[in-house]
Amino acid sequence: MKVFAKTIFLAVIMHALSLHAQTAVDSAAIKKAALDYVEGWYEGNTERMERALHPELAKRIVRTDQNGRSRLEQMSAMTLVQGVKRGGGKDTPIAQQQKDVFILDIFQNTASAKATMFGWIDYMHLAKWNGEWKIVNVLWELKPQKKSQ
């Protein structure tokens, strides 16, 4: 009976370790996709940006007009890639190129991540698409502008 219990215990440990290894691989791939997006913008590198994005990506921001009414503005994957092609964030000085990426959650083939960049913060939804992690949705917000003294 003790041998059986030890065997079950070892099987459970091995299963847990294999799940952890998969999560580490996925975590690295998710972070890579987010960094391809962030660094692709700063580098003006369309290849990196395209690699990060699902072709049906929707990037959205809520804006408020002069009457206080909200409206939703949207960019597509093509709009982002064209922005990178025009130079993207290449004019951002290297010292100001903030590239902080945090994975917020992973569940099976979905993940949420946060990227803090020079002028804004992106909340991303990623999906494992044909074996690769791709950014599917981004909800973003501009950082408050610092007032010069």
C-alpha cells in the first residue's frame, strides 16, 4: 500500500511539474509577443509588429469630447503596422523608451498582459493562434502629461 501511495504522489508531482514547464514556455512566448509589439513600435520594425498581432486585432481607447460624451476610437492591425512603417516611435529618445511588460493572467489558450510605454499603457488580450501567441485586443490609455515648470 505504501508503494502505491508513493507512486500516486510521484505521479501527481510529475504532472504538476509538466504543467509548470508548459506555463513557463507560454509565459516566455507571451512576453515575447508583447515585446515584439512594444519594441517593434520604438524600432519602426514592421516585421516585429506584424509577428505580434493577430490580423483581426482591435486596439481601442475611450475619448471624451468637449461635451463630456465618451466615444470609442479603434485601430486595426493594419493601422498599427502602417504607423510603424511611417516610423512609429523611432523619434522617442532611447532613455525614454519605457518597455515594461507584465503578464496578468494565463488560462489555457488565453492571456492578459500590461505594457507600460513612454506615453501610454496598453492592456492586451492574447490568444494562442496556430501554436503562436498573438495580441488580439488592446485597450489603452494615455498617461497624464507632465507639466513643465
